[in-house]
Amino acid sequence: MSSQPDNTQPGAVAVYCGSSTGTHQEFATAAQSVGKSLAVANRPLVYGGGSKGIMGIVSGACLENGGKVTGIVPYAMVTAGGEGEKTQNNITVHLNEVGREKTETIVVASMHERKVEMAKRSEAFVGLPGGFGTFEEVLEVTTWTQLGIHKKPVILVNVLSFWEPLRQLVDSSIAYGFIKPISKEIIVFVDGPANHEEHAGFDWGSAVLRAI
Amino acid sequence: MSSQPDNTQPGAVAVYCGSSTGTHQEFATAAQSVGKSLAVANRPLVYGGGSKGIMGIVSGACLENGGKVTGIVPYAMVTAGGEGEKTQNNITVHLNEVGREKTETIVVASMHERKVEMAKRSEAFVGLPGGFGTFEEVLEVTTWTQLGIHKKPVILVNVLSFWEPLRQLVDSSIAYGFIKPISKEIIVFVDGPANHEEHAGFDWGSAVLRAI
Ligand SMILES: [Mg+2]
């Protein structure tokens, strides 16, 4: 045990994900697992700032376990009352709304500034399931790594094989000569068990931390 | 025949694509077809400004057929001597370098400004094969349509089924509840003939124009 200041404090992790909960409990469970693991590993969570859907779950789980959470929110979204929840369903979600006021919120001018700010504050990027916005965010930080703007890994949580088509897109684009084979390494897919029935109980958070 | 000024001049089309040529002649042929069709339809081409790979082919074909071409180039890329070509191969490409000086070049401050400028100047977006940057650009304009920032179609040229995995990603994200079914309509896939052997001779340009 050292009394020295901790200079090896692990860096923050940006999480990109949907503002919907999705149709399958496994998505919510994976988000909770990731949020909790970040807290336990003392890694701050940086995210889009919403309290709904997967966004709400991952941030809630992090807060609930004593983690530090920073939400980066475009000004227009603050005035509009937040990110809209796009689907409704019967997924059971425990959101610790009592702790939510501990979230640090950074208000930025635009969607673009949000992405820049999230990337700047983080040393790794994690993609949980989401929609077009999530796809775009994950691919933009991948592009920035490819261009050498930063050198940070992109980790996709492949729960229920959600990201499998993106892996296929990348693989075929490499085969067709549009992406260099070496760039394949930028994105790490965390696949979990081969059997989807084991995805509900899998420790996605630990697998993500190992992949960083 | 009217002597009135033409107020129905068709709008510009932004094309996103790779700075590599790809491994298959069909990609180059499709790019030439799209560039030529834009010129013939009197629709200005707006693109990333490179002279290499698919970028060079689509813009060269447009210029060669008397079309108007505007390249939007980030300042850092101008000083670095342009977009690097990432692959080399035996694809036969006819680039009309004689006409290339007719390209209008707009220099912008950043990669982000390039995307904003390309989108602002265009009334439709076309994705030809490319890599991470192309994926990100296509998905960003899709996100902007979804958010209501603009209302412009995204057309993906599915030559040799290049974009098929993206269709699967979107379809499964809809099925999993992260994208609204109505948003599926934002992206139109131009598939061409079911038989890939007919892709080399297919009129991709006309099919793209019909999809706008
Ligand atoms: Mg983007």
C-alpha cells in the first residue's frame, strides 16, 4: 500500500448507445453490467447525458455503484427537455433516479461539439446497442483513430450479436480494398458466449474492461 | 419550349465514397455511371474533392460529360497534398485529368465543416463504396434526416451488394426496437440486377436518379 498520489488513475470511457431500451432484456442487462463495471474499476463514464433507454440504464448503474458520470448535452437538447425515448416496451429497468443529480452535466453548442467533447475526455469508446446516431458516433470515432487524430480503441458490445452486421460491413470493405487490413484492429468486438441464452447472465462489463 | 428562366433546375447531389478504387472493376464502372448521369441530368456533383479512387472516378466522369463539380476540402488536407490513395490494383480507370481544373474547390476549416457544407449544398446524398469515413458520412446525414435537421434522401449504390450488411444492421436495429420502422425509409438501396455478373453493365446512374 502506497501513500503516494495515484498517478495511474484509469481514464474515462465514452459510451455510445440508444435512448430506447430495446426489445430484449439482454440489452438492458448488458448496459447495467457495463455501467457497474466502470464504477467498480474507478473509470469515469462519459456519455450523451440522457436518462432514458440504454443511456439511462448505463449511467444509472454507474451512479448507483458510486461511479463518476459526465453527460455531454447539446444546448438545443436541454431546452427541448432531453433526448426522446423512441420505443416503449416491457423491459424491466431499475433506474436509480435518487442518485441522478450527482451526474456532472456539460452543455455544449451542437451535436458535433458533443462528439468532440466526449472523445476528448475519454481514452476508450464503447458502443452498446442503438440506432443511426449510435452507428454514426461509433464510426466517427473509428474514423478519427484511423486518421490518427487520436489513438483510442473502439469496443462494441455484441450482445445478441447486435453489431454482427457492422463486423460484416468492415470485413467485406477490407476484402473489397476500401479499408486497410490493419485498420480492422481499431474496433474490438466483445462477443460474449456463443450461446445467446447465456447473454442475460454474462459479465459484459468485465469483458469490456479487458478489451480496453 | 419556354424562354422563361428555368426555376426547376435540379438540385445538387452529394456523393460519399472511398479514395481507393477497390478490388473490382464493377465499383469503378458504377462510379463512372453515377458521375455521367449527374452531368447528363444537369445535377451538380458535390463531393470530398479528391482525385483518387472512387472519388476521382465519379468526379472525372461528371466533368468529362460537361457536369458541374464542387469539391469540399478541409484546409489540412489541401496542405497535406490531398486524400491518400489507400490501395493499388489493376482496375482500369479513365480519369479525364485535362478537365479536372474546371472543378470548383471550396476549402473549409475541418472535416466536420466539410460534412456540413456538402449537406447544405445538396438535396440528396449518394453513397458509393468506401471505408470507415464513407460509412460515417452516410450515417451522419441519415441521422440529420432522422432528427429533422434536413429532409433529404440517402441513396446507397449497392453494387456487388457492398451495402448489404448496413441494410442488415438497420433492419435488425429496427427489429430490436432502437430505430423506428418509419426511419427505414430514409435510406434507399439501389440494388441493381440480382445477378452480380450483370453489375458491370448496369446503368447505376439512372437508377440513382430515379431513387432521388
Ligand atoms: Mg459523424
